[in-house]
Amino acid sequence: MLKDLEDGTAAATRLAGGAPLHSTLDITDPGHWLALDAGVREAVWYGRQFLPGWEHSAPLPADLTQLGESRLALALCHRDGRIRQEALRQSVRYPGLLPLVVIRCADWAGPVREHARQLLREAMNVDSALDLAPLILRVDSRDRGAFSVDVLSQILRQASQGQLAVLFADPNRIVRRFAYRLAIEGRLLRPAELALTAARDPDTVVQDLCATAALTALKDEDAYDVLPPLLSARNSRTRSAGVTALRRAGQSEQAELFLSDRSALVRACARYVVRQQGNDPAAWYRERCAAPDDPELPPGAVIGLAECGNRADAGLLRPLLVHPEAGVRARAVAGLRALDCVVAKQLWPLLDDPAGAVVRETATALLPSAEELPADWLLERTSSERPRHVRVGAFRLLDTRGGIVALRAAVGLLEDPDIKLRTRAAQSVQRWHPSPDGRRGDAEVGRLLDRSRHLFSDHVLRRRRWEAGLDS
């Protein structure tokens, strides 16, 4: 595989030795052609000649017809524009060199560029355009690279859906985006096919393109084929598009199923559709959260209540802090924070929760109240005997407090078994400064700084000690 400039130079060396082009390059990989182009030019720049007698200062040979495909490929990549232009004239003998003609269409030398563009216009048809599309779209990112894309677009507008299918399956997302834009412009795909693509393609741009196109072309008779793929898509933007379309399709009642979706975007779209029916989504959420012992309570319903409810709804969320499902407990904490109804004494026991998601949400909710929490209690939770997520949550709060308790916790974590937590602790020590209201000359500060002296230069350590009133 040709991955970089060095590999391109090595490939050029093999071609100069007579190796066939097809056994040296993967001719279907745009990266191989670009690596070869750069590799030849770099090698020639530093004095290595793959074509004897074609040195930069030498006159061009009168007859190039003796060059085979491999050596002509080298000539098409040469740093001398005269050589590249002469090689272009001979390249029509070898259709396999058309990828290098594409690269020369963005050449910095005007005569070379114009000649290559004329050759490309004459040589490209639908079949060759499909083969060259990945390379052309890579070259498009270069200066003067837009010409080839324009030609490609003109040619592929004549392609059928079946012919474009090879580009729909290309692993490169840029190629898929280009192909689907052409197909949508030419109305080659039915709404149901676009919906399936929106649900399955991993690229968010393709998802948005196809979902929008599917809904734009949606007719009443298409609804049962188009909406199910959109509504079941893993991507939240695609699901939200399907939920919004429920009203247009006359199926607004189905929007209630998405009020508890895991995505905030989908929940918001579902609430819009429900309100358009004249119903109140907050009442739907309250009804479900009023049963705190329900083991099937969806976490999305808990945070959904906070998203559209009011501070009075905190009374429904607090009993859910002890719900058996971790997802519900975590969303209950997040909901109380969203409603600005956090009571530190109620939440801090959740810093010992066995679920990492609950501890993360709890630490985030308690950050504004960090100084109200008992420092020694938090410090106990940074011990290596505690689960990692508990140590992380406690340290976040201690670090926010600042002062000597933050330094004490950070220095203690410098030997933590988790490398990420050790790194965070080291960064906390390095940015630590004494609090303005802290006790100057505190001997414990001196001991902690000495334990972490490997994190500072001598100058910075002396300054920290001076700031703490330890040195005059």
C-alpha cells in the first residue's frame, strides 16, 4: 500500500525498473496515484532521475513513442512541465493512465493543465467517470481542482440509478455525498429508498440529504414505506425528521411514542407534534413520573419532564433519585439541575452510586455547591479503594473548591492506578495557587509542594512557595 511520499518514491523506483503499473499500484485507490505523483516529483527535485536524459536542463527527446506505460506514468509526474506536457500527448495510447491526466487537470503549469483538461473531456464517459470519481473528488480539494468535478457532474447526470449504485456503496463519505446529491437532483431514487439510506448510512450529511429529500417527495401513499425507516433510525437527526413528518402524514398520535426518546432533539420534535394536536406533553410526563416504583419508567420521560415542566415538578423527580434503574436516577439528577432545584444534602449521597452515569450527573449538579460539601468526606472518596468513577467525581468537586483541600486531593492522586486521573491530578497541581484568604506559611502546603516538585521547574516551585508565604 502506498501511504505517503516515501512509498510513492519506492513505487516510482519499481516502475523505472520495468515493473508493470498494475502490480505496483492499486489502480482503484486514489491515494496510490497521488502518492506516486508526489513521490516522483520529490525524488526528481533532489536529483534522482528515473528517466535518463530527461534531466531538468536537458533538451527533450524527439520521440517519446518508445516509452512504455510504466515509464510514461513517471513522465506524467515529472517536475519539469515540458516533460509532463509531452507525456500527456503520448498518454492517449494508454487509457490506464487517465488517473494521472485527472491529476494534471489541476497542474500549476497552464499549458499542461489546459492540455490535460482537453484530454479528459474527450476521454471520459459514464463508465470511466464512475471509476475516476473517487480520485476526482480528492483532487477537488486542490487549487484549480474544480474543473474535473464539473466534468464529472456533467457526465454522471447521464448515469442511471444502477450505475450510480457503485458510488452509493463507496467507503469514502465524500464520494457518497456527491453521488446522492446527483441522484436526488435527477430524482433517481424513490422516497422509500432515500428513507432507507437516511436510516442506514453512517455519514450525517448523507443522512440529512436523504431524509430531507424523502420528506420533500413524500406523498400520502408513500407514508407507510418512508416513515418507519426514519423513525427507527439510530441517528437522532433522522428520527427527529421522521417524528416531525408524522403530523404531515396524518399520524400525529404516534408522536407520543417519542416523548421519552433518548435524544433531546427527538423529544422536542415529539412535543411540538403533540402540542399541534392540542395536547399537553407535560401532563404526559407527569403521569409517568408519578409512579416512582415503576421499573419500566423510561429515562427519557424523566428528563423530558424537566425540559417542559416547571420548578413544582421537582417534587416528582426527587423520589426517582432512588429508582432501581441507573438511567432513571441519572436523568432525575439532570432534571433537578435543569429546573434549578438542586439541594446539595439530598444529592451528595449519590456520589457513592454504583453507576458511573449517576455520579457524573451528580458531580456536575453539585459543582456550584462544592464549598458546601464536607471536604474530608470527599477526600475519603479519592482513595484508590473506591471505584474509579467515584474518585473522579469527588476530585472534580474538590478541585472546584480550590485551596489546600484541592492541593491535598491532587497530590494524593498523583499515584492513582488510573493514568487519566493521575494526569488530571498533575495538571491540577501545576495550576494551583494559594487562596487569597488561605493561611500563609502553612507547613502542609510546603510538604505537598515538595511531594510534587517533579511537576515544576525550580523557578516555578520557588514562586509557588513564595506565594504561599513559605519563603521570603
